[in-house]
Amino acid sequence: MTDLSINIGNLKLKNPVMTASGTFGYGEEFRDFIDLGRLGGIVVKAVTGNNRDGNAYPRMAETPAGMLNSVGLQNKGVDHFVKEIYPKIKDFDTVIIVNVSGSTIDEYIEVAERINELEKIPAIELNISCPNVKQGGMAFGTIPSTATEVTAAVKKVYKKDLIVKLSPNVTSIGEMAKAVVDGGADMISLINTLLGMAIDAEKRTPVLSTITGGLSGPAIKPVALRMVYQVSKAVKVPVIGMGGIMNATDAIEFMLAGASAVQVGTANFIDPTVTMKIIDGIDAYCRLHKIAAARDLIFALNT
């Protein structure tokens, strides 16, 4: 039987398959469809300092090979998460990671400090890469010096594993990766959505209220694979890959490109059981190719 377990930082995952923030709610929403305990980990939706209503509707649009979203980090704030959400999810039999976002460094620090107090949250994913908010978010993730600054500020107050999520909307993804590692990142996850746009030709208007939004789904996979490969060569910390993963083959390709684990996002909207199929598919691939452990796939690329 294949050993699917993966150790990254201090995290011990049952397998390399995690869910991506913003596409899986807080996990509870999928309990009727899958066994949450089989997942390698769940990255819950973004948590900010205070309540955010998100952007105006419409804020979702289908594209031929993916989707655009401009939800805008809608959530009820860190107090609500700590008091109402955490008690409901803390005993899930998998690794729970909180996606932390903010508009200022002080807000990032505030949220990280609160999450640091939660015993059963072993890591946060620092979201410095969201293209759907007017301030903060992607601004921190597109300038190396500010990426280093916000990462270092959070690292001072957050004492568990710190994952930093990178934006693909940059000139050099390797440079950004080095910048957050310099700031103290224990791991890197990438890619977040690519900036895109949809237009209604009949109305001659943008489809999204924000005009632009984040593109996800199969269309972005080649870009994501390339960036995961480049970051895996540029830094020594573990890399978590995502971007257009729809099946087990996609996940395996990300691991071959250097990812120690993967996150599944948009595919959850199409098939809420897709993560289970991906886990089973990785196991089947390893057995077929006589690979004893899933970790042996990491950066096992013949070049």
C-alpha cells in the first residue's frame, strides 16, 4: 500500500491533497459529500480583522476554461471566527489552516495574533496575493520589499507554521519567493488567481461589478505549473502548488514540478467529491508505477 503521508514544516498531512481557501468554505459545507478526515488539510476562507461585506454583485463570471471571481474576502471578521467558527471545526480529523488577510500590516498582525492563540490551528496561510480588494492584498504581494516587511511582521507574532501565498501577477515569481523567505516564511503556496476580465458584448459592459477579477480553473494550470517549478528551484522551503487542478494527474504534475502538497480550488464547485478522487488517483498512480511513497514524487522531474 502506498504511503501517502507528507510532512511539511511541522505539519503532518495524511496525504498531499488540501483544499484552497475561498473554495471550500470552512469545511462544514462539504461534510455531506466527503469524509473530511481523509483530506490532507483544509485551508478555510479568508479571515480579516473586521467584518467585510465583499464587493457588489455580480462578482462571479464563467469563462470557457475557468471562472472569474471578485468576491472581495467576504467574512465576518476574526472575532466571529474565533467565537463561532473555530469551535465547530477544531475537532475535524485533518489539518486546519486559516487564510489570513488584511488591508494594512497592523491588520495582518492583529489577525495572526488571534489565530496564534487557537490550539488546534497549526498554521496560517498569509494572503498577500488577492487581486479582488482595493487596498492591501495583492499590493503587498507584488513588491518584494513590502512582501518581506509584512511577512516579517507577522512572523514576529505568529509562532507556528507560516505559509505565504504568492500572486502570479508579478514580473519574477522567484524574486517574490525569495522575498517572503527572507521575511521568515516557513512555506510558500502558489498561485493565487490571475487578473482577468469579462465583457458582455450585448450590453457592452463589464460582467463583474469590479470590472476585473481573479481567474481560476483549468486555464491557469500551465502558468501555475511553471511558477511552482521556478519557485521550487529558487528557494529551499516547502512549496504548496495550486492553480487549475481538476484531477489526480494534475496534482501529480504539480508534485513533479516541486510541490510537496497541492490545494484544490475551483474543481470543488464542479464536483464536491473531487478531492477524494484525487487522493485515490495519486494512490493508484503510485501503485501502478511501483512508487512506495507519495513524497517520492516531489521534484522527481526528468529534465
